[in-house]
Amino acid sequence: MPVIVTANPKGGAGKSTFTLVMAQTLTAMGASVTVIDADPNKPIADWRTGNSQADFEVISDVKEGTVIRQIVEAARQKQFVFVDLEGTASRLVSRAISHADLVVVPLQASGVDARQASRAIDLIHEEEEALRGHEIPFRIILTRTSPVIKTRIEREILAGLKQAELPLFANALNERQAYKAIFVRRLALQELDPTDVNGLPEALRNAEAVAEELISSFVETSDTEEISA
């Protein structure tokens, strides 16, 4: 089953938010999910201590020597495995990337984030070399963007990514109060009170659009492999 690793050496790029929102959304859609929280700050493990009834597993006792085994075991049991990595380059990060079916690189619309995201892509290519040319698919997703209008910086970054022919999600994970509320309330998006969280319906639609695009990326890969065979 697909192993999705989120990576960006810069902290605050939206790795944990993307991971938790996708885990909640795919679970609500009926998929079985495990999240491996390999971030030393344990944001998703902390979320799991709340009262959410979202039915997915969170593994937080992750070490450099155990992460591969934990990924492999989880992938045998669940339809989707997410690995939320720390905001730095490390051997644990490299090992997780080496076992990814897709590396998602969250990126805020800023020059600093864009430069740090390029480091994540370099790390992916280094792992490909170590694996003797085995391709590790990756895709960039813009996070914390305005759902209404693109800023000038965002347009410039998008233009640069397209010019470099880097794979990019068509949907961004927008800036939404609900995405912050899930960490504060320790609830799933689907459990939040719409009278208490502004823009919850829009956040749910945004999350579902990103999740559907994530699923379609694996369907496209499978179709391509079948055609090649």
C-alpha cells in the first residue's frame, strides 16, 4: 500500500498539517490509515491524546533503527501510511524517504521555503543514487495559501516551479482556521463544530480535493506501470 512521506528541511512548512488533514480525510472516506509521527515535537501524537474518534493509528516511538521496519509493517496492514518527518536532514529522514512511494514536499509561498524545499528534492535525488537509480516519486504542494487570491510572490514561485518542470499538486492546502483548530481541539475536521470554526465547509472541501488528487496520483502510477508491463 502507498507510503507517503512528508519532507522539507524547514520547520513550519506545513508537513504535520498536511499529514494530519490527509489522514483524517482519507479515514472519513473509508480508507485504513497509519501515521508514523517521526517529528521530535510529536505534534500528531499529541493530537492523538485528545478525544477524537477518527479511526486511524498513530505510531510515535520512532527511531533511526526502527523506522524502516515500522513503515514496512504498517504498509502490510493499512491502505495508506503517512510518515511525518522532522524539519531537518538526518539519517532517519533519509531512511524514510528511501521507502516512500511518494514524497510530498509542503511549501509555503515564500522565497525561504522555496530554497529549503529544493534541499528536500536534492535529498530525494541522493537517495535515488544510493538505491542505484530507483526512482522516488515526489510532488510539491503549496500550503497556507489564500483561498481567494494568489499573491505576487505565490505567482512567481508557481511560475518558477513550472519552468523547472517540477511535479506540483493542482490544489493547494489553503490557510484555514479549521486546520489550526484540529490541533487545538484535538479533533478531526469532521468533528469540529461549524458554528465554532469559521469556514469549516470550505476547509472540508479543500481537504477532500487534495485527498482525491493524492489518490489519483497512485491510480495514474498504477495505470502507467500496467501499460509498461
